[in-house]
Amino acid sequence: MRCFRPGELEAPRRPRYPAYLITKEDDMLDDIVKETKDNMDKAIDALKKSLATIRTGRANPSMLDGVRVDYYGSPTPLNQLATVSAQDARMIIIKPFDKKALKDIERAIVEANLGFNPTNDGDYVRCVMPPLSGDRRKEYVKLSKTKGEDAKIAVRNVRRDANEMIKAATDESAITQDDEKRGLKTVQDLTDQYVKSVDDLIAKKEKEIMEV
């Protein structure tokens, strides 16, 4: 640790918040809150995408969103190679833009292990949804709840980071104590709002899974 001679000023400490947030007090707090909201939005978007891959009682094209096809040696999202639609409550139809990709698409769906087997008729790949047993429905509900808890953890981690930035800004006298209190309350309100959004998404998914 460096010792300073009498009268010598200590070098300023490095701020514990991002340099791009060094601005006027109100702007700084607004920027922290905006970044917090953006990151919580990302957590919700990730949860929606994850829940879309879990089977329900009805055919849903979004179940195939995570499928990657080995197309000429390059892993390619299925929806970039074909149109994907639900023909009825039990069947998904996949029409490739290039018929040469039919077998590759079929193989990718099998390897994705989504709980159903595709068939290839030379023009389309068809995916028929087998009925879900009661035990399988409960298993999917449990999986959905686990994903929901993971999303809540992500939201709360964003809250932690935001609170640390706000407190660091106060320590550096970049914002006032009143601003700190206001900022911490805003972050907590956002956290409560997004946690409720997670609960709502999980409740909706559970209803879809249990629907016969």
C-alpha cells in the first residue's frame, strides 16, 4: 500500500460503477434504472423462449424455435430454412425453402428430443403431437416452475447489481442520499413487477400444459 507524504493528496479511487454512467445526478440515476429495466426485460425474454420449447397439450410452432439444422455444415435455425405452422391442434407442418434440406430438418428434430417423431413425405416434414400422459404433464409443469425460479434469480441478480451501482454512486458523492433512496425504491418496485411477470408466465404455461 502506497504511503503519502504530508500534504500530498491521495489519488482518486476508481468509481465502482460504469464510466458511461458518470454524468449529472438525475441522468445517472435514470441511466441506472434504464439499464436495470433493460436487463430485466432480457431475463423475461429468455424465460419466454425457454418456456416455448416445453410441450403443451396443443401443437405450437414455437416448440421448434430451438432446433438447429446442419445445413451444408452450418448450424442454422429451422425458421430460416422453412415455414413452420400448426395445421391443427396435434400437427406441426414444416415446409422447407429447399427440398434438399428435408432429411437434415427431419434429423435435427429427432436429435432435439422434443418428445415426438417427424415424418418426411418428400414435400413436408410433419410432426404429430402424441397425447401427454398425466405424469408427463406434471413433469413439464415442474420443469416450467424450475425455469421460472431461474428467471427470478436472474431478475434479483440484476437488482443486486443496480443497488451496488446506486450505493457506489452515493459513496462517490455522484448522487445525493435522497437520490439513493429514490433509486433503491425504484429498483425494488421494478423487481416486484418483473417477479410478478414471471409468476404470470408460469401460471399461463401450467394451464396450457394441463389443458386436455
